[in-house]
Amino acid sequence: MRITVFGATGNVGRRVVTEALTRGHEVTAVVRNAARAHGFPPTVAITVGDARDPEAVARIADGQDLVITATRPAPGSEHELPAATRGLLAGLTGTDVRLLAVGGAGSLTVPGTDGVTLVDDPSFPDEIRPIALACNEQLDLYRADPAVDWTYLSPAALLEPGERTGRYRLGRDDLLLDADGNSAISMEDLAVALLDEAETPTHRRTRFTAAY
């Protein structure tokens, strides 16, 4: 497949690029700042663009099979995430290009709480609440879109760099917990789950989640 990755210089984005390359896909990495386009293998095509700009999105996505977005704004700029979502949806409207989004875990329902979402749980850290709420708005925008062939992947509660094991469990709207009550997945295995969905779509126009 021909895959374009927005947010390719981020922690998750770089792992998505790596996973896609190991599977033999043609990858284009989109960066907002050309100075940050370093460390990619020579087989990766680099292009400068902004997901908030629908015209740029349409231009970059032309001829591609799939767009993956793993954008994550810096603290204090969380408002950019819904703006990027609007740009991606507008830019891909009227095309056959699929869109896979790496989202947030805050909108997942915590088991045993009668429907309380993770971001509303009393134990949720205040310092990451702004990005969690931005991710919730991001998901709302996808769910309201009538035209684009989108899929939204919510990670586990704890998402950190780690090992690629190729193992994970899938769910829909509930936070996945292990036997000890933990919810975690490595960024490497999140990329595996994302590329598995890219190659074998089973969650079109819906959200799913992955965890150990």
C-alpha cells in the first residue's frame, strides 16, 4: 500500500513509519517543519504539510491508499488536535483514501464504574486532562463525519516506548485491563495493531482499542 503518515516525527508516528516499512509498504512522512525530518530511512518520502490545511491534505493524499494520523500537539497547544482533525476530514472528503487515526484513551469507559469514562475518573492525572479532552473532541468529530472512511484507535491508558512483541488484545469502547487491573501497551505494539487494521480493515467508521 501507499501510506502517508501525518505526525511522523512523533513518538508513535516514527514507530508507525517503521512498522509500515517492515511490511513492505511505500511510506510518505509528513512534517510541518523540514528541520525535524531526520532519522528516517532513505526509502521514506518526506513532504512538508499541515493537517490543519485541507488543501494540503488533499494534495498530499492524492494517489495514496491510506492516511494515518498520529499527530500530538505540544502542551498548551491542545486546540490544534481538533483543528487538524477538521483539516484531515475536509481534505479527504470526496476521495477513496482511508483515514486511520491514533487517538486517546480518555473516552474509554472504565470497567465496573457504570459508564464513567477514563478522563472523568477521579484518579485521572490533571496534567494530561487537556490533551485527553482534545482527543475526546477529536473522536466526536470523526463520529459526526458523514463522508470519510475513518477508523479511530484508542490506546491503553499507559502508552510508552517499549518492545515490539506482536501481541495485543482488541476491544471497542471499554478500557482493557489485564489480570492485575493494569491497562498498557507499548508504542511499538500499538503500531502493530494499527498496521494490522490497515492491512485487514475490520473497524471501519468506528473506534477500537488495543492493550495487553
